[in-house]
Amino acid sequence: MDNTRVYKMSFASVYPHYITKAEKKGRSKEEVHEIIHWLTGYDEQALQQHIERKTDFEHFFAQAPQLNPNVSKITGVICGYRIEEIEDQLMRKVRYLDKLIDELSKGRAMEKILRK
């Protein structure tokens, strides 16, 4: 599978969709940010810089301070693919984020989403 198109997509172009998906289900922008901070290690200022600079997904994850050590606990199916079986590491990171936002929009508790 050629994932180049996804990698070159700007994080800023998908970010509003994450917010909309969460808010439609009664969740907040702050919760979306908490998930992104937890997953990537970015603080609020760094996250805003990536949004403003329209950083692509490849660089967004490559420049992340530290992927959370509990990401291996994120399992299940997203977009028809079982996360733990995705071999491409960058695509797996993108799907981790998709899965966490999906769990948020389905009403899952933040403690469970953040694998506490």
C-alpha cells in the first residue's frame, strides 16, 4: 500500500476534523489536545506551531518529542485495519491518533483513552 499521500497531508488539514468529530459528540477541543499531547509529547505551544506551519504528518510524528510508552496498549480496528498488525510505523502512529479520537467521540472515559 502506498501511504505517501497520507504522509504528505498537513496535520492542520485534518486537525479541524478531529475537533468537529469530538464536539459533535459532546466532547471538547481541550480533550482532543490532551490526547495529542499524551500521544506525541508536544506541549500546547509546539502543537499550535505545527498547526500554523501546516506540518505534514510525516514531520509531525518525526519531530514529536516522545511517543507515549503506552501506545502498545492501543489496539483494535480503525479504518478497516487492525492497528497492531500495521507494519509501517508512521502509518501506525497516524492510526493511533485516529483510534484515540474515535474512542473520544464514542464517549469513552479519558482515563481509558489515555491507557491509565
